[in-house]
Amino acid sequence: MNILKFITAGSVDDGKSTLIGRLLYDTNSILDDQLEAIQRANRKNDDGTVDLAILTDGLKAEREQGITIDVAYKYFQTEHRKYIIADAPGHIQYTRNMVTGASNSDLIIILVDARKGVIEQTKRHSFIAKLLAMKQVLVCINKMDMVDYSASVFEQIKADYLTLANNLGLKDIDFIPVSALKGDNIVHKSERMSWYAGESLLDYLENVEIHEQEAASWRFPVQWVVRPQTDDLHDYRGYAGRVLGEGLTVGDQVIVYPAETYSTIQAIELNGQQLQRAENGQSVIVHLSDDVDISRGDTIASVEQPPKFERNIQANLCWFDNKPLDTAQIYLVQSHSKLTKVKIVDVLYKFDINTQEKIYNDPIKLNDIGRIAIKSAENLVFDLQQENPANSQAIVIDPRTNLTVGALMIQAID
């Protein structure tokens, strides 16, 4: 059973949390104690029904304001798939939260209020989806009950969004008209929109093809070196990690970074069982045929298509810290399990997220996204975002506070 990870995004009060609550409620994925909790919360919609949005509003401040601040994660499954849902905040001041939630998602659901159409926050979230190289975009045009389930309203918003998507270069876009409040086209097809011939949201999620990064050659960042705990296996040595890319096979020729030494995959283990092949996303233990010096943070990669191994890069950076980016400071970059000292040598520009224009000579502050040039103390092992997004991402850490202050996506060799 595969897993689909998706994130919801949209403007404030577009109904993201209500949509997730409805999806959970109508698929019988809410536990009895959760139902009791939302009934005790005594938060009602205008029509007197229980406010399902409270299912994803975990923080006290969120419940009091009726908005989402942090990224709320929910889980459910059907006979066909397991789902991990990230409910991202809609406010511009929480852009960093959306970036965090979207970084590991396969699909983004962008909600548009049928009464308002495509607005500035729709453009902002779509632009972020483009910057993060989201694999699939679904636009749910919500609150169709407020526009009398009008087909013409749906078609106009669809046309407006396609114009925006074309300007941004977004592809693989689908549209569903829904009413999260009433349950139309969430789990069951709506009888009130007979003009819509497509799937309900759940049917779409069940059937959508997950666009894995199959074109990318595999990478295997080492999370842990597995050594024997008893004398029974005194010469045991394996490397634990998660496969990124097309998958690896016993017999594959490999190169190990940063040492740039060569070996061959001798065996692959999963839960004590021997595998001939490990697929993208699987967490396994790999054994090599040679006694190679490998530590946590090293990377085992395919010889046929090796990753980049450079010190000077350009990256898109989303800034998380209340203090602006300081180009005079040394930061740490963590890619997978590897920590490296870096100097941000230049802020090339930052993006106006609403207009998609570039802004020059302006410092990067909280929630800003910009393009930076980095020089690292030692070579980084990476791929460019357009080639292999999973191996192009890293976090930026302030060594003085140990706080995560940014997330970066590598775009080019500088």
C-alpha cells in the first residue's frame, strides 16, 4: 500500500481545515474521542453544524482565532492508500510554515473561494508551489454552495487560474468544484453539480498517479553505520538510510562521497529480510563488497550518474528567523545527516511573492524567499532541484542558537 503526502493551501478562510475535517469525517477516519472533543469545543457553523475545521486546529491560538497557524498533520487510510495531510496556514506571515509542509509533499491542493476567484494569496501559494517544484497541483474551487453551484463561475475561475499557471510554468493541474461545508464532491459526487463530469476529491486522491522522481539516478545518504552488538556477527557492517531516486540493486557499482571511493552493493536488508532491489523512498540497510570508510552523513551514489560535488552553489532560500539574514555570519547547512559550515557570500535578489518580480539590494527577512550564493567549507553532495528535488534540499542553522533559520533548494553551481 503506497503513501500519498499532500498539503492544502489557500487564502485565509478559504476552508482548508474544513475540507480536511470533512474528508476525515466522511471517510469515518475520526476517533470517538476526537468527535467528543469537537462537540465539547462548542464551535458551530452558521447553520448550526459542528465546525469540522477544529479537527486540524491544534494550537490554542488557532482555536481561539479560528485560523491555522502551525502546519497541522493528519493521517488516514483507505483500502488503496495511506494518506498524510499537511494543513498549511494561509497568512503571508506564515509562509515559512507552508514551505516546511510542502517540502515533503507529493501534491498540493490549492483552495480558491468561489466568491472571490483567483486573488493575491492564490498567486503567492502557486508561486511557492513552483519554487518548491511540486509534482502535482489540484485546485479545489470551494464554497460552491455560496454561488448556487454555478458552472459558469467554476469555468471562469478555472480559466483565470490556467492563465496564472501558464505564466508561472506550472503543469499537471486539475480542478474540482467542492463545498467542504456541505460535503459536495469531497468523498461523494455531488448531485447538485450534475454539470461536473469529473471525480470527487477522494476518488481523485485514490487514483492520482504519484509522480516519483524516477528519472533521477539513485542516491543513498547514510543516516547510521550499523555495527554488531554481539560477538555472533563480529564482522557485520551495514549502512542505514533512505533511497532517493530510481532505486538501487544488488550488484550496482557505487561511488562514496566525500572520499570518492568505489565499491559494489553486496546486499540490501529490510527488516532482516534480504532484498534484490530497494525502491525510491524505502529505508534499508546496504552492504558493500569492500571495506570502505563510511560515516554518518556520507553519501553512496550511482557511478553511472553521480551527484554534484561542489563548494560554490546558488540556491533559493526561504528565511524562517525573526532576524534578517546576515551575510557576515557563518551558518551551518544540514543536508540529510551531513552538517557543513557555509558562508552566504551574496544575496542575488529576493522574490516579490505576490507579483513574482525580483527585488534587488534588499535584505532577506522573515518569510522572504530569495536567491543566494553560498560557499561551503567543504564540498557538498547534491543534485539541482530540477533534476532531483529530494537531493537538492537542506536547512540552514544558526550555530549560535542552534535554531533552524532557513530552508534552501539548490538551483545551480556558482
